[in-house]
Amino acid sequence: MSITILTASDVDELIADPASLEQAIASQREILTEFSAPAALDPKNAQSQAIQIPPRISLASENVTALCMPSRVKILERNHEIGTGIGVKVVSVPHEGGAGLPATTTLFDGRTGKLQAVVNARNLTALRNACASALFIQSLPCVSASATNLVLFGSGAQAEYHARVICATVPTIRKVIIVARSETSRLQKLITQLQDVLSGVTVQSILHDAGAEDSADPEELRHAVAQADIICTMTSSTIPLFTTPLQEPCALVLIGSYKPHMQEITQEVLAQARTNGRAVIVDSAEACLREAGELIMAGLTKTDVKELGQVLHGADVGGQSEKGVYLFKSVGISIQDIAIADVVLRLARERGVGTVVPGYN
């Protein structure tokens, strides 16, 4: 039995077209809905659990910390020629920073245990996050039906894929503003890439370092935030990225914080999003309440949040109105990585992309 190896360039080729994006979004809808189903994580019978997410394993060397994230997704053990369902994603985080985070996902057949594929996941993390964000925005007709201004804080892969996916799913977007701390070659490359692929959309940048001594929002940032229909923050900031109140309606997506001391927005903005008892939407209630600094600082509990999977299944988030700030906080769930890698593997088999190693098993 063979295995498939997909390089970074293989993956980029496979996820470049609209059809692939549709499949990616559909996979995240399915997996997030399944995750929030009442019986998905039933601990009574581990072997029959629809979803299994063991604790993350951390391994540190002198230069990097490797994070190993195993999971099982029963619905991927489908009756087709691939049949995945079990996977392990490994992300290496350099201690001194660097150009992106090296990442690899291995996929195994949940029925036989045999290795199916080794997939470069450097950009897949950003893609699956952007797909979840797009699903949240699509659940808000008061925003998605007429949004024209998108503001992104950050200039890495997360910003690139959020711009691509949101503009593809909200076709009324006409302006994308990227807020970065400084002028860099990475920022200029991102602007050029987005200008090439986003037809009819103006792409601009604003430079602002929230951690600088004079950290008040400059006039152009105040104007951009006040006019934004959708704002996505994708940084590891420990202080709020802006202080300007948001217009209503507005969809606010927080991706960056994953430790209790991190925060990307002020408590005032969070309070604006909770007006009239409106729930904060999260990918995982347990993970976000444990890891997301903004929610921890506000003292939120499970009664204050609803999972995106519940919303996709029709749950009422409370306080719905045409006017309001709607907040989605994501820290990422390892099953999303298995689901998105499964999509890429199936596309690779269909299109003959990648390197096939015969006789591995």
C-alpha cells in the first residue's frame, strides 16, 4: 500500500482554485458542527467517541519548541479509497522568531492504522482558520450581505488567507486594509499578492505599533476601524491593537491570543460585543476560556459563550439585531487540521499531485 507526500508547493497548487476553497470551507463546517454535537466527546466509551483530542505534547530543543497535536475524527473514516480519521500535526515554533512556522500533518487510516499521507501544513493552518472565520461571518446576514471594508491586523499567512477567503465568500468587499507594526518586505509582498488575486478590491496598509510609547490610534487607523464592517486580528499582542469604538453592525474575529496574558482588543470593545446578552462565539468553549486572554480577563464563563458549531447548527446567540458587534474568538482545534489535510489529500489523489511512495505499508 502506498503513501502520498505533499510538499508546500503541492499544497499551494491544490488550494489555489475556488472549487478547492469550497471543499475546504465545507470540511470546516462539517467538523465544527460535529465537534459541538452533544455526544461528540462522550468520555464513557473512548473507542466509540466521534472525536478524540488528547492533550498537546510539547518538546523543546535549544532553538525550537515542537508542538505535537494528535486527534481522531470518526466521520473521516469514510468508505472510500483514502479513509483517514487519525492524524498528528507537528508545528515547530522557533525561539527567535522566523519566517513562518514549519508544520507537518500525518494522516492514518482510522480502520487499519496504516499511514496514508505526509502533508506540509505551513499554509493549511491559516486556511482552516480563515474558513472558520468565513463561516462565522456568513452566519451574520446583517454583515455579510453588504460588507465593503475589511481591516486585518497582521501581515503573515493568516492575514493573506483571511483576505482571500473572506473576499471570496463576501463578494461585496471593496477595500482591504492591512495594519502592520512596520514597513517590511513581507508586508509589501502580501499587498502585491493580494492586489494580484483580489479583483475589484483596493488593498492598502497602515503602520501602527500598539506597543510604542505614543500608542494612541493615529487618525487613519481610527477612521479605518470606525468604518470597518469586518475586523480580523492575527497577532501575538499583549496589549490592545486599537481603542476606537466599532461601528454597528460589525463582525470582529480574534485569532491571535492563545495565552492568558495575550489580548488584541480592549475590554470596552468586548463589552460592546456583549450588549443585550449577546454571546461571544468561540471555536471551542473549553479551550478559549482556558487560553484566550481577552475572555479570561473579562471573567467569562461557559454561560457567556457559544461554539461556532452550535451556531452553524442553528443555535441562538442572543441579542441578535441589525445593530451590534458580533465577536468570534478562535484558538484552533487540532481536528480542523486533520479535516483540512483530508481535503487536500483527496484533491491530490483526484488530480495526480504529489509524490506517491509505493509499497510503504
